[in-house]
Amino acid sequence: MSTLYLRSFTLPSQGAEEGYWNDPSNPRAKRTCYTTHYPFGVFRRRQPGQFTFDPVTIFYGGNGSGKSTLLNVIAAALSLRRRTVYNRTDFFDDYVSRCAWDAPEVPGSSRIVTSDDVFDYLIGVRELNENIHAKRAELFAEYTSVRYADFQMRSLDDYEALSQVVDAQRKSASRYVKGRLMENMPEQSNGESALEFFTGAVGEGALYLLDEPENSLSAALQLKLKQFLEDSARFYRCQLVIATHSPFLLSLARARIYDLDETPAAVKRWTELANVRTYFDFFRSHAGEFEP
């Protein structure tokens, strides 16, 4: 049975945006100190109107199409959890208040996951690995000094030091270090760590907004993420709203795809999208080079 926590979302119309600026009781409309009115104006000319959602819904479009803005607006409207700050102005809440949505019961564990979240996670993993490298070097030095130390036990207070000497004499340097180091922290590539982050961030029975999750992932890892997301929506009562232009994620099974490059935004099959066609045409033109 399909799970829909978010059923529809409607952005302000062009008339609603113009009404905001023409409202004489709006003090912000009269001020000239602002350099941007974001997110006002992002969608005004394209008039995307109302979006309706499936268990998997994708926002597709080129740079500047408003994919990330749309996710941030929805997340703010539904008060979804998030880890990192995002681009917002004094006008953001006013814009969100002019949106309309049908989301009768959004679980508290629902969240938005952005590229900045992944970046912060990767930085944390890198710092942790650097600390492990430093600790490993210390333990190798300790092994050398302990293994060849001239040690005599004089009291029970020296028992721990004696155990350390015996341990060093019975083991190789690598086994000694590994036994004292965190063995559950394998070194991974950025892509593997990013995939691990997403599989940990998406739980069960909630709404998840994912902003370009393909970043940092190789083609093979994007396919693994695709399978994970399909399983999350099909078996674990997750609803996914994804901003992406990755052909691999655009091919998610049974996804409703909105092409934000169209005016108004149009629902399309993934094989109709310009970015996917570009990849297809490129590989087709080089098909002969793949022959043995």
C-alpha cells in the first residue's frame, strides 16, 4: 500500500507575489536596502502551480531551475528536521506562508538531507580518520619502546605495565596496534562514506527530502543508492522527494518526475528528459568504441 505523508504542495501564484509587493501595509515592500527578495521571483514567470506527490517524486531541472529552493520551501513549510543552515532571507517565511499544502500527518522523524549535510559528514569522517592515523603512529612508537624495555615488576601497581610488555612481546607490531585501535572504523572513499550517510539518514515510515544525493557518488554507488531508495519506498513506508539530474536516480521505479525547465512544470518520463537524452546521444555516438 502506498504511503503519502505529503499529497500536494502549491507555490504562490504570480498574482499572489505581486499582491505581496503592492500591499501598502507591508513594510518590507517599501524598503530599498535589500539586494535580494529570494525566494520571491524564483518561480514567478514559470508558474509551476500545484505539485502532487507519489511515494517517489523527483524534481528535475538544470542549474537555476529552483530544485533546491523548492525542497527548502517544502521543508520549511512542514517544519522538517535538518542538520545544516541553508540559503534564506528576511522574505523566506513570508513566501512560505503564501504556499498551500496537503500533508495531514507528517512523522516527526521526517527530514531534509542536503549536500551540505553530506559534506559536513565527510569532513567529520576525515577528521576522525586523521586522528586515528595520529593514534596509530603513537601506538607503533609505544610498541617499539615497550617491546624492548628492560622492565621489572616491583608491586601490583606495575601489573598493567607488565601486561603491556608481555602483550608487545607476544604480538607483531601490526597486531599490537590493531588491538588497541578502533577496529570498527574502516577507511573509506568519500563516495562510500556518502552512501553510508544516506543509508543511515533514511529510516522507516517517514518523509525524506533529498537534495542531489548523487553528489560524491560514482556510477556504481549511484546504482546502489537507487536500489536502496526503491526498497525504502516499497518496503519501509518511506515517501521520497528528490531533487536530481542523475540519470541513474531519474530512472527510479514508479517515480513521478517534474521537469522544472518547462513552463509550467510538466510531468515526464525519465527517458524524455534533456539531460538523459544528452547521455544517450553521447553513448550512442560512441557505440562502436565499446565493441570488442
